[in-house]
Amino acid sequence: MKKYLFLIIALLFSALCLNVFGQTKSYPFEITKTGKGKQSIIFLPGFASSGDVWNGTKSNFEKEFTCYTFTMAGFAGVKPQPNASFKSWETEIANYIKANKIERPIIVGHSMGGGLALALASDYPELINKIAVVDALPCLAALRDPSFKSQENNDCTSMLTQITAMSEDEFYQMQKRNMAMLLADATKQDEAISWSMKSDRKTFGEMYCDFSNTDLRDKIAKIQCPSLILLEFGFSNYKAPIEAQYENLKTASFQYSNKGLHFIMYDDKEWYLAQLNNFIQSK
């Protein structure tokens, strides 16, 4: 009897160990892995966007590179996680790179994803090979207010209340107006709006507030890797204040698109792909 009792206890202990230690770590993003190559590229979408925004980009690199395409938790239908913040997302992306032994990836980020690329290359310079920043600034708020200083304990209550209180139609109309100012290609607008509509409203409000309070202008001085900064056509009229934000990034190479708005990968696709391909393929 003692022999069978010992066996049962041993089996129960083994099951417990498998349950505890066999669990996969939960990250605040979903990832699609495609392509095959020794060098990896990580694609980070912008605010409230799906990783699908990179479909027309990554298809150009999947033959030679392993591509990891992210969609952040709470955005575009991905299940939200509590306590979303720009810093926590940056930390968890770095943890994912380390845990999965992705050797010095190239980071390509659009909008807020570009901000995450800058932050990652600043805080984890040994992890990153190159970064390509697609229409993002180190401090978006400073473009409107040059005296802007981020708040240490920023109160997002008011913004969060405003965003979450909107009806579906009010939120849709707001996003429709916003997207008309961000994306010139009308055939892509409905899909981009749908990503916002599928996003968790609490995450949307929290991350909008948090990213609006983010200032990377000093931090980027720590970046050591080559950095391509692709900027929308309209920013070419404001080169001085734009490039002043990047003055601490000594590895920056600036290129301004020929047409279109914020979603450069749609609005000036051929130019954008040529710039990105030259940068990624260069040794």
C-alpha cells in the first residue's frame, strides 16, 4: 500500500511541476513569425494598429530574414492586459528578445512603434543591430510645445474617462476624422479605423496619455546602432525643430518622403520600400 501511495504522490508532484514550470510566459503582445534567415527583423506597429500594417513591408524581406510582427495587447482585437505602459511594453519586448535568443535583431517601428524602437536601442544597445523609425519623434508633445516637460506622476484619469465614456459612434467618428489626417490612401482608411474600433478603450486611453507624456530626447544619446529616420512629406517643412529633437542621436540618417501622410508605408510605398531595403541590406 505504501508503495502505491508513494507512486501517487510522485505522479501528483510531477503534474504540479509540469503545470508550474511548463507554463509559457505571458507577454503584452501577440507575434506572427514568418520568413527564414539568420538575421531577424522585428516589426512594431503604431498606436492602436495591427501588425497587419506591415504586410506589404515584410513580404519584401521574408525570403532572407526571419520576421517577427507584433500587435500590442489591447490593440486591434488582441486581448488587453492590465497596467499597460510604454515602459512596460519596452521592457517586455527586450525580455522576449532575450528569452527567445533573437540575435541582435533589426527593429522597424512606425509611430509609437518607432518610439519603442528608439527606447529599446537606448536602454539595450547590446541587443539591437539597427533601427528604422517610420514617422516618429522622440517627443511628440514638444513639436506643439517646445517647453514641454514630461510629468513623473502623470494623471491620465481625465483622458481615460473621456475616451471610455464615448459611444461607439462617437469614437468611430473621432477615429474617422483622425485617420483622414494620418492616411492619404482612402482605400486603407477603413481597415486602419477598424483596428481602433477593435482596440480596448481603456488601453487606448492609457497608452495615448502615457505616450503623449514620453520624452526620449536625452535618452537617445545612448543609441550606438545605425538609425534610419523616415519622415512624412509634411515634416520636410519643419526640418529644424524635427531634427533638433534628434540632435542627441549621432547615428541618425534622415529621409523625408515625397508625398502622403503619417502612414508612409501606404502613402509613398515605393519610396519607403527603397529606403528601407537599402538600409536593411547595407553592411
